[in-house]
Amino acid sequence: MGNGESIKKDRRSVKRLRPEEIESVIINTAFEDLLEHGFRAVTVESISAKTRIAKTSIYRRWPNKAAMVMEAFLFRIGPGIEFPRKPSYVESIRLQMLALAKAFRGPFGSMIKALLGEAQFDPELADAFRTRWITPRREAAKEVLQLAIRNKELRPDVDLDEALDALYGWLYYRLMIGSGSSPTPVCERYFLLYWTVCAFGRIRSPEIFLSIVTSKRTVISDESNSDYTNRRP
């Protein structure tokens, strides 16, 4: 049974739904509308009419449509872009970057681009995007970077905000400007370029640096990483 059929079934029996099931119906309907019609077309009134759930019930859960839409978006994309548990915190960051880049190449990337665009004219959406998407993800990433520092995979004087800008800023730039997708080899090169130049604070060999910039294939195994990887207790 597809999402659309499931939502219709839930609508018919909405009076019998538990509170958490009502929230699920709202979120699924909001997401489908966002995907099909865009942010401007989604309203609390339209979701209420489609789900037969009172507007007051929706407003009890979210203060405005922007918060509701962001909740729906995060419910779908969130689980796929968490930091995986790996023997090395560096590897965890690398794999999370690859997962985010993959998400950006699909419908979720188009939705983020559209939401960011709309956020320039909608203060409520801008606030919801910042507080529900950007801030929690930066805090989670900072925690992993701090663990990498503690585990001696990253030098201790690294500025965490600058590190996040360097590691992830290019993804948003390419997405918003439309200068190209972010395939795995490109993501690997950006990651290794940062880790070699910034995280270690040195380049042992100019050849290593040039190979990172120009190579279409990246392997994180050269000697410049040997002192910092695989040190988790």
C-alpha cells in the first residue's frame, strides 16, 4: 500500500486515531503536498481539509505552517543522514558527508533548495529552517569533531565552526548555485582536501595535495593520515 492510500485510509478513520497517529497523518500529508505542490501551496487550512483534522489540533502541535512543514521534511530525511558509528570518528564524518551529498542529489535536495529560497521571504520558515535543520545538525557534527579531537584524529586547535563551513559549505553552494551535483568522488576529494590541509595543519608532500585536487578517485590511506586514524580506544 502506497503512502497516498495509507493517508486516505487514515483520514476515513481519523476519529479513532491516537494522538501520535494523528500527528503521523498530518506529517505525511504535509510532506506529500510539499513534494507535489511546493511550500507556498501548503497551508494549515489545506492540511486540515485533506486530513479532516481540526486546525486547532494542528496548531496545538506546531505554531505555524513553517514548523509543520519542516517537521514533515525532517521526519523523512533525518534518519538517513545521521552520523554512523564507526571505529574512527573521521570515517563517521566522511560517511555522513557522502549520505548528505546523496540526499542532495535527489528530491530532498530539490526540497531544501526550494525551502531555502522561500525562507528569504518568509521569516517563520527561515526561523524553522535554522532552528530545526541547521542548528541541530551543526551541534551533532560539532560533537563528532570534538570526539575526533579527543581521540587525536584532529588537531586540538581546530575552529569547529570553520571546520563545518569547510566540510559542508560547498555542498550547499553547489546545490543553491546549480554549479553541478555532488557525486561521491567529488565529495571524497573535498573531504580529504580539508582533512589534509586543515585538520592536520600540514602537507607532507606536494604530490599528495595535487593528487587530491586533480584525482577523480580518492583513497584515504596515504601516510599523512597514519598518525591520526584508527585511534579510538
